Amino acid sequence: MDRLEAYKSIAAQASRGELSFPTNVDATLKLQRALNDPDCHADVAARLVQAEPLLAARTVAIANSVAYNRSGNEVTNVRTAVQRVGFRTLNALGASVIVRQLGSKITEPSLRDKANQLWQHSAHVAALSQVIARRVANLDPETAMFAGIVHEVGGFYMLSRADEFPGLFEGEPDDWIEHGEQIIGRCVLQRLGVPAPVMAAIEALWVGMRALPPETLGDTLLLANDLAPVPSPLYERAGATSRQAAATIDFVIGDGTLNSILEESAAEVSSLTSALM
């Protein structure tokens, strides 16, 4: 089976709901559903988080990041961390664990390198989205961070299936963009229960049109994607802003500019990125 046929085959499976996830992803999805219950108490949430070591460690790390620890008081336990970050951020962190779990079964070295770079890219986009939403676009920062975490989940899913289809990521990237990204990406996002506004923002990223200054969640995600210092290793989207061109993006925001806001927020972005990774 050639690469194009492989994309079409996986896309057809995804369209029928036949998605092959590692068993630990299903366990984390169940945890997320419990956390999304409006009657879920913080103590219950803390116990659920503690049962997933990676999520527990990441929750404490995020709670101690510059973005969430403005008082400088470090937390050392999951319960206090859950109370500090809140359930929406916790939901985003659960998504980050799922994304990482998709790459957990990848053993081929070059594919693992791609998965690691793709997660670095996603972590940078998530941190930048959070800051841009809060400081520039006046949007909900937790939703923006969540969108950044999951915006490449279709790529992670494809990497997790690549060992079944040798040569899947060799050659021109257009086949992935044309036959895989939107169909497979949309099905995986739906399987993860991604809310409609986040889905719409990611679809805007696929289209590649944005407003500056950013007005919508899609604009915010696109800007963060362009500004991320680590690019996606899967493809270079036609018309995407180059790394060099991204350095020239600037515009006036109130009494400042985008660049001045990003400079002021550099420690925050760095702390969030490190906590996610």
C-alpha cells in the first residue's frame, strides 16, 4: 500500500469511528469525563488525578508555574494544586496526557523524534495561546491553552499508526494535508470530546486565515502557531509564516505592542512550556 492509499485507509477507518487508541488513553478519557461532571468535588478530582502519575506531576508543575503562582507560594500536593489551577485547566492537562499517551507506543527512533518535536511544538503553542488570549485577545486563557495542546492531535494519532504503514511520513507533505489532516484530525478531536469552539479554532488553523490583532480563538491559535520557536516536524503548511518572518510580527495593543507584551510575558511562557513538557 502506497502512502496516499494508507492515508485514505486510515481516514476511512476514522470516519467510521474505528480509531485505534492505546488502552491507557481510554482510562484517561474516563477520568476526564468524571472531571467534567459539574457535581465533581475538588477532593474527588484530586483523588482521580493522583491515580494518574503523569497528570498528577503535571498539575503540580502547572500550579507552581509563573502563570498560576503569582504569590510565589509553592504547592507540594495534588489537592492544593487542583484548587489553584481549577477544573478547566485540569481538563487541558488531561488532554496533554492523552496526547502524550498516543505517542507512547512509538518505538521507531525517527518516529519518536518526530513525536517528541511535535509535543515540544504543541507545548509552545499552548503556552503562547494562553498568554495571547489573556493579554492580547481578551479571550478565555484556559480554553486557548487547551486548543494549543490538542491542535496537532491528528498528527500524534498518525504517528502512533505509522508502524503499520511503512513510509507513511516520507515524501511530499501535501498528501497529509489533503487526505489526512482534516478528516483524521476532526475524527480524533470528536473522539476526545473536544468542545465545538475549540474544534472551530483548529479548523481555522487548517484554513490558515487570521486577523491581526487576533479577535477569535482561531486567530489566537494561528498567531501562537506562527510564533512557536519549535515548528511542527510533519509538514510546512502552504502559506504558513516562516520562522524568520514570525520574528517580524508586531502590532499595537493599547499602550504597548505584541512584542513588548511577549517580552514581559517571556518568563510566564517559558514556565508554562516547561511545566507542560
